[in-house]
Amino acid sequence: MIRDAQNTFVDNTDIASAESNVIFVGGGDAVKEMYLYATVAAGTGGTVTLKTADAESMSGAVTLGEYPLAAAAPVRARVPIGMKKYLQVDVSAGSCTGKLSAFLAYDVNVE
């Protein structure tokens, strides 16, 4: 899996204070599939919500998907059809603790 800094929502940041970057993807659905990958150090019960909007401020954002987050099972989800110009994630920690990383990748190791 190759990580690109421009496709990173959150990079190794404490989940309690993590704020997501907004990523410009240009709009339209990707010809080459992209995947959302998210991992947390410990715990279960968290949720990662992938949102998209036409404005960088994320006004009028719509949800593309919600994914369970747990230390033992990182999120490895294909970005669904319906992308607009910008993407962002919202994270609900649940009982997850520690460092969070979330980013887009063109390939992930699916287990």
C-alpha cells in the first residue's frame, strides 16, 4: 500500500483530538478505484464516516459511507460511487483510544 500525504485525512493523531483534513479529489467517480484505510491503536466501537461535498468548507456534505472502527480490524473500504469535489472523514471514538490514521490509497491489503 502506498501512502500519499495529499490523500491523508488524519496522520497518527490522538483519536480524542483528531481533526480531518479536507481532500480535493476533483469530482466525479474515480476511474482507478480508491480505498479508505483507517486504523486506531486500541479499543472498539468507533465509527468512521466518509463525507463528500462540492465546497471545500464541506457545506452541504453528504455521507458516502459509515464504517466500524476497531484496533483489531482496520477500515479497508472502497470509496463508493457518488464522489463530489472534496472528501473528509468524521470520527466517533467509541471506546477507541490512542493514535488514529485515516487516508485514501489506490490499493490496500484486504484480509
